[in-house]
Amino acid sequence: DVKVTQSSRYLVKRTGEKVFLECVQDMDHENMFWYRQDPGLGLRLIYFSYDVKMKEKGDIPEGYSVSREKKERFSLILESASTNQTSMYLCASSRTGSGSGANVLTFGAGSRLTVL
Amino acid sequence: AQTVTQSQPEMSVQEAETVTLSCTYDTSESDYYLFWYKQPPSRQMILVIRQEAYKQQNATENRFSVNFQKAAKSFSLKISDSQLGDAAMYFCASSFGNEKLTFGTGTRLTIIP
């Protein structure tokens, strides 16, 4: 069964801490994504990576950075966590190209981050 | 700006009945994909159905079907014979000519036994 695995399901951090959210996929997908999910706002794209070491800003990149050193792993970094970054973070991956699976996102279970 | 709009924050339906969730979008692209995703309570987001914009035929997956009106930029999801397991948040999304998906704000569907 193909998977996107997010390392932490629940995290509680203090304001100002550096936070790492890890995501690993085993489908050899080219594309990986970090979304933030908030009630009433849906899913908003933070960052997108289409290849190793390549990244693109999404709609809300401020306060976040990402790292993709290997194809299967995409990390989201909060350099200095703030209370307004309390949210559910969803990692996803997809393959490039055409056909029935193209552009279909496979999601991880999510990481719920609380910043105190 | 390319947007996806879901105007129904909440919907409810009697078990075994049919319900339709609405979605509209705005884009200048001619080639794109449209999706419905389902997020059950405390569970993973999964794909329900996918539609390619260049195909006129509406996609169907068992009890789930879409009504795709390209000129009106409308993409509604019909769930027939609703079951308790259909209770979830439903998100409409589109890839507007690239790999990134833009999502709507979601519709919470409640199934009444």
C-alpha cells in the first residue's frame, strides 16, 4: 500500500522554538507539497517541490522554509514558531505526467501543531 | 487569481438519500483537472473523484458522480444512496494547468440515520 508518512501526529511547541515537520513518501513521486489546513479556510499551499533541491513558494510561505535533499523526503521548517502557526499541516505527493494518476495528490495523516 | 469556491459550509442528508455538493471555480486556463477529496473525522484525506477539463463526459465512481459544466465553471458532486461512512469534510480542488492544487474551503457533510 502506497504511503505518505508524516513523522509526528501531534506536537506542542513554545513560541520561538524551531520546529521540523518531516514527510516521507514511498511512491517515487516527483512532486511534494506542504499545505496548512484551518477551519473555514480550507487547505492553503505553503511550499511545493518538483524535484530534489527544487522548491517553489505557495500562497502562504511567510514564516516557513523547506528542505528536499532526497526525492522521498520533504521537510517543513518553522524557524521561530509563533502562536498563529498553530494549525494542521498536511504533506502530499504526486507524480508528474499524464494518465489516470497524474496530478492526484496522496496525503499523509497530518501533523497537528500547537504553539503555546 | 485562480480560485475555487464552495458556498455550502455544512450540508446534511438522510441516510439512503441523494445529496449534491456545489463547487465553482475561476480560471483562464483551458486545460486543467478538477477533484473532490474526502476527509473523514480524524482520518486521512482521500481522493473521491477526478475530472479532466477537456473531457465532456462526467466522471463517476460508484455512488459518486459529478456534474461538470465547463462554461459555467461549475463542478458539483452528487452522492447517491448516502451512507453513514460518507460523513466527512469534502473539498473541491483544481490544478489550474500546473502541478499545484488549489482547494476550496470545504463542506462538512452530516448523514442523518
